[in-house]
Amino acid sequence: MEGIEDEGPLSQGELPHIEDVQLSAEERVYVESSGPLENEAVYKLTEGLLSHYLPGLQNSKRTLQELTQNQLILLDTLDQEVTKFRECNTLLDLNSLFTEAKIYHNKLVNIRKEMILLHERTTKLKKRALKLQQHKQKEALEREHQREKELERERQLIAKPAKRT
């Protein structure tokens, strides 16, 4: 079995066959000195051992390769799901921003309406104040005019001394 290690790394998917196993120099000397019967026994035992464990090992190798491939697929899927969750969080952030923007937009619209209403009220108040001022001026002018008339009438009513001729 040490001959398998001496052979070097096997390519992926290959497991050694009994014919491919090379024995080290010590093992060859031991096998050759043992005799033909023992040589054959060692060969058959090795072949039996390999035939017994080799299919299981090959199946295990295939299973491990499938598992590795499935893990890679799962990792890719997981990465995609993480990306989707990040996008969802981004969308939630955008939704909250749009909701907040809508709230502030409504506040601005309300402020604008209030400003328009206040402007209309101030314009009406200014017009009313102007009318009141004009009305007071007119009344003051009429009173002044009335007083002048009364003064003129009083002057005319005051007895004038007659002229002596």
C-alpha cells in the first residue's frame, strides 16, 4: 500500500488499480524472496483489499464531489438572497424617504395655503384701513368746512357799525 504513495499524486477521479501499484525496493525484495506462492497470495490479498475498499472509496469521492458542488450552488444562492435582502432594505429606506418627502410636501402645501390666506387677509385689511383713513379725512374735511361756514355766518351775524357819512 505504500507503493500508492510512492507513485505520486493521482489525477482527480482516479484511484489505483492493482496493476498500477508499484512496490518499493524493500517490498519487492521481500515479495520476491517469499516465493511464488506467497507472491501470489500477497497479490491476491492486495487485489481483494483494493476490490473491497476501492468501490466504496470511489463512491465516497463522487459523493464528496457532489456535496462540494451542491455547497457551491448553495453559497451562490445564499449570496443572491443576501443581495435581494439588501435591495429590499434599500427599497424600505427609499419608501421611508418617499413617505417623509410626502409628509414634508403636504406641510409645505399647507404653509403655502396659509400664506395665501394671510396675504388675502392683509390685503383686505389694508384696503379697509385705507377706506377708513379716507373716510376720516373726508369727515375731518367736512367738519373743517362746516366750521368755516359757521365762522363765516357768525361774522355775518355780528353787528357791523354803521358808517357815518
